[in-house]
Amino acid sequence: MQFLGRLLDTVSSVSTLFTNPYRVRDVPLSDYGGGGKVKLKQDGRLVLYKNGQCQSWDCVLLCPETPTTALRLFQVASEEDAMNWFPQYALKLPPFYETLPPMKAETAQMIVDCLRNHPDWSAAHIAVDTGLRECLKHNYVQSQINARDVLGQTPLHLACERSDSVCVKELLDESQARTDIRDHQGDTPMHFAAKQDSPVIVQVLCSRLCSGVDELNNNGETPLHVSCRLGRVEAVKALLGGGAKCNVLGGVGYPIHTAMKYSEKGCAEEVLNADPDQLHAEDSLYGGTPLHWAKTAEMCRMLLEKDCAINYLSKTGETALHVLTRKGRFEAAMILLTHGANANLKGQDGNTALHLAMKMDHMELIKALIVFGADVEIHNDLGETPGLIAARTSKGFEDLMHMGAAITAINTGTSQVDGTNKQRMDRLLCLDGGGIKGLVLIQMLIALEKEAGRPTRELFDWVAGTSTGGILALAIIHGKSMEYLRCLYFRMKEQVFKGSRPYESAPLEDFLKKEFGENTKMTDVQYPRVMVTSVLADRHPGELHIFRNYDPPSVQREPPYATTATFKPLTIPQEQLVWRAARSSGAAPTYFRPMGRFLDGGLLANNPTLDAMSEIHQYYKVIKAEGDGVEIKKLGLVVSLGTGKPPQVAVSSVDVFRPSNPLELAKSIVGAKELGKMLVDCCTDSDGCAVDRARAWCEMTDIVYHRLSPQLSQEVMLDEVSDAVLVDMLWETQLYLYEKRDVLQSLAKALLLEN
């Protein structure tokens, strides 16, 4: 039985040996009083035994507080391992078992694990890593307080990396740890503190006036560079608060360039708040500003909102638009274009951004650049035009050449007028509704302005608009340029169409107040005369209402409906606010809430042409009847612009009926949905019958009529926010304008003739 017992003990020991030979265990000290166990070495309280029964080498820690038990620190099967680890244990463990009596197995396990995992660490490193701060006061540990491991890191480096603020304070205050020691990467403890999420360590180091706050490591980074690279916003704040400078030039650039390179918006904002001059800081490699280093739309937008120089040329001769185009970053490039970046600036080797986009055959960027005015005929230093490059590289060469011809024709041609017209006639511009598709209206007006060589407000006597067309009509008479409005529409869509429908009204109202002024009245600008349609929704049936910058014609008319109600009187033009008129015209149901008693004018006049012509007729009829000597003019020219025609699609069913089974229920639901959409589309249709009626009306009254509205390849929603979709829409608009170039030229001549 004794033999069997010893055999089981031996099997157990061997099993333990092979599972975890370094597991710390409480063992009876009597086990090492004989029975084949031979003491080989002793150093202080550490004893190394050879166990003959299972051929193992045991390291035992004697504990005076527990004379009958000890801690076995390892039991290894290799003499080499035993002889390697025993001296390490004997050297580094005394400060711990002398400071922490009695030593617990759990504590010892933590210490020896750390020792084995990091044999190059000193006892001070181990005390920091294990959090046994009381051991830092031991004399031997104090002698090791600035020891360096194989990476050149001191215990203070380690404490900073662990974000152990108490340990850092103790190392600085009690142990006089040095803060100027660099590891093999040139990092000081401050660099390590800058890598962490917590700002406390940085604050502790800075409060002690520690060195290293502006020191460069081997990678040319100060601690501020490091925090910006890793996105440690709180550490950036702490460093700046502790005196770190933003203008220390690193290996690549300043900290702001690092923040931009790694798209760390919060860090960049903190640096710019601390030192606004960094907005224009040049990096050491390319002489580029922070905008040259921006990679995302968000980072570009942040810098542009702080009024950075958008067309700044770096030392290598590139704008930020060149860089983004070369990198193929469409979304970010769109932000620059919609904030006024010059697409025709020449950069390195005389290339414009369009040259670079053509070389890459990046169709999205090519379209965007051309839509925003890039010239396809500019020569680079090699004599190449973007068109020539496209002929060699682009798969969409034919479309590009059509577009190039369109741009060239529009940019170079200004209509000439012979001045033979003797009778001055009024000119009317009508702008349809369509939400964000107002960009189509803007693109067509840009083309018309370039052809005529005059701004829109000088080409027309009357401007009428509905919804987005109404907003543009008001913008036109207030002298805003079409290029500015195109950029504005792209920028404001993200703010206005945020969240889910119906959208919050505040962003749209804030946008309108900012653009038109919070107190600007309709009659503050009296020419051209403007008509903005809306619908009075405080009555049933609803009525069309026109916001004007002139007194409405007081012609006696039979009321459209007999009424049994009393309505609040309407505000006169002299008291109407421009932003409220714009908001009222654009209060599209399901998109925005009503503006008081007003709804979107598109419900009754999405194409306002006939309503505008009727208004002009009544206006002059009243003036003629009153005979006050005011010149009576004839309406001679009407220009109606649409926001693009969606393609017709097949509809499966518009039948709505009482279902008798689940299959019929599904058909009825589909039919109801299609019928509802058809009713809305028919009510708000600005092409089709509305155009036919206007054209016929003009023909009967001898008025020249022009209708322009491009056919689109896909339906674009009123609240579309995708830049790619909107650029495609404008691309198709520009191709349409090329097809209609003869009409555009004759229209420009006619407008100038009537001027």
C-alpha cells in the first residue's frame, strides 16, 4: 500500500510538472526533509532542491511567518532551466518577500510570472507592473529606479504606459525618477503618457515641470504629435494645457499635419483652438497646409469652416484639390468643389485637377470637376489637354468629348446683339419646384449667364418660382451668384435633410435666415419683380398665394369660392419677411412641417408659368385702368426651367378594391400605394400638360416661349444627399445643354435684345 501511495504521489507530481511547472503552490516544508530531495543551493530564503523521485528541480521560498509551510515557486524537469531561473529569482525577489510578509501564493505567482515574461526587467519594473508600489521604497528597488530594460525603458516609462498616476507620482516625488531618459526609439516618459487615453499622467508630469513635453523622438514626433496620431483628444488637451507648443516641426510636419493625416478631427480642433495660426502651417516635406493632408470630407469641412486657404499651392505646386484628385478621394474633393475650389488652377507639370482625374480615368471625379467648371482645353507643360489624355485612357471618351464641347461652347461664346429692337418687352423667368433638384435650375442658369455674359437678375424683369425654385428666385433678385448657390445647395443638403422625414424645420429656417437676413422685407429689393408661390392651407379648398416684392394687382375678381368662415388678413409685401416667404413656398408635405398656414406651392403650381403670366396680365391691366402714367409693357419672352424629367416606368396596378382573400389584399395594398404616388405625381407634375398649356397660351398671345428641362436617367428624390447621384444629375444636365446649345444661344440673344 505504501508503494502504491508513493506511486500515486509520483504520478501526481509528474502530471503537475507537465501541466504548469511554474505554478506557485503552498507545500509542507517536511516534504523537503529527506526522501530523495537534495538541497543544491540557497540564497537568502530561496532554496533549490533536486527531487530524485520525479527527476525535478524545485525552487522553494521559506517563510518565517509559517515555519511548517513554504512556497514552491517552480518545479521544472530541466536542470538548465532551474539553474537559469534560480539566480534571477534570488536577485529580484528579496525586495518583495522582505516588504510583503507573509508572502501569499497569489502575490508570488504574479511576481514570478512578470519576472519570467520580462527577464530584462529590474525589480523596480516588476514593482510597477504588478502594482506593488510599497516595494518601491525598498533600498534595492530604489537603486534600480532608473534602470533600463532591453528596449531602453525605465520604470517611469512603464508607469506612464500603464496609466498608473499614483505610481508615477511616487516615482517622481519619492524616488526621484528621471524624466529625461529616452528609450531606444527616443521616447521619453512624456511620449508614453501621450499615447494613453487618460490625461492624468500628462497633467502629473507637466505639473512637475518634467522635461520632454516638446522633445522629438527618433521618428520626429513630440508627445503632441504622438497624441494627434493616436487620436488621444484628452491627452492633447492636457499637453496643450501643460505648455506643449503647436509649432514644433517634426519629421513630417507640425502636430496639426499629423492630426489631419490620421483624420483625428478632435485633436485637430484642439490644436487649432490653441493656435489658430496652425491653419496655414506648412509641412516640412511638401510645404503643404493642413488642408493638403486632409483625407476625408469631414476633415476638409472642419478646416474650411475655419476659413482655411482653399486654393493654396504647396511647394510642390499642388492645391488640396490636386492631392485629393490624385488620391481618388471623391467625397473629400466634392467638399472642396462645393466650397469654391478653383478646378482650373495649374499644379505640378502644369496639370489641373482634371488632367490628373483623366489620367486615373476616375469617372466620378471627372464628372464632378467638369460640372464645377473645369476646362477641358487647358494645356499642361507637355502640351496635353485633359481631352487628349481622355482619348488615350478613358473608357467614357465619347461622353467626355460631348461634355468638353459643351463646356467649351458655353465658356467661350457670348451672344452678340445688333440693337435693332425698338419696342421694349418684359421677360419672365419661371423656376419649377423639386427640392435638391434645384441644382438642375442652377446649372442651366450658369450656362445661360455664360452665354449672355450677364447675371440672371439683369436678364429678366420678372422671376417666378415654386418651392426650391422660389428660394432661387429670391436669391437671384438679391444678387447671389449661381456658382455660389450651386456650392450652397451641396453644402446645405446635409444639414437640412438630416434624420428621417418629416425633417426638423430649424436647420432649413436657420439656413434661410443666414442667406436672406432675419429682418429683410420682400420690398427691400424691388427689381426684378418676384413671385413666389405657396398654398393657403387654413381653408378648404386651399388657395394659391403669391409672395411679391410689389403691391398685388387689385383687380376686381369674382371670388373662387363662397365662404362661411372669417380668415386672418394676409400680410402686405412691405411687412413680409423674405426668409418666411422662402420657407412657406418650400413647406413640402411629409418633408417639412407647414409654415404657419402655408404649404408648399408645388401642391397647386409646381410649374408656376401660367400663374405668373396671369399675374403679369392682371398687374398691367390694373395699371392701365388706373391710368397713372406708368409705362405699360407687353410680356414678350417666357423662359421656363424644370428640375429634370424622371424616366417613365411601368405600373403594375392602381386598382383599389375590397379584398376577399389574402392574395387580393396584397394586390389592393400595392394598388393603393401606386395610386397614391400617381396622384401626388400628377398634382405636382411640372412637365407634360403644364408645359403644353403654357406653350399654347404663349403662342396664342404672340409670346416667345422656351422650356428647358433635361431628361434624367433615374428618378432623383427631393431629399437626395448622395454627391455621386447629384453629380450624375448635373452631368446629364450639362449634356442636355450641349444638345440644346443652339436654343441656348438664341435665347441669350433674345434676352439681350429685349434688354
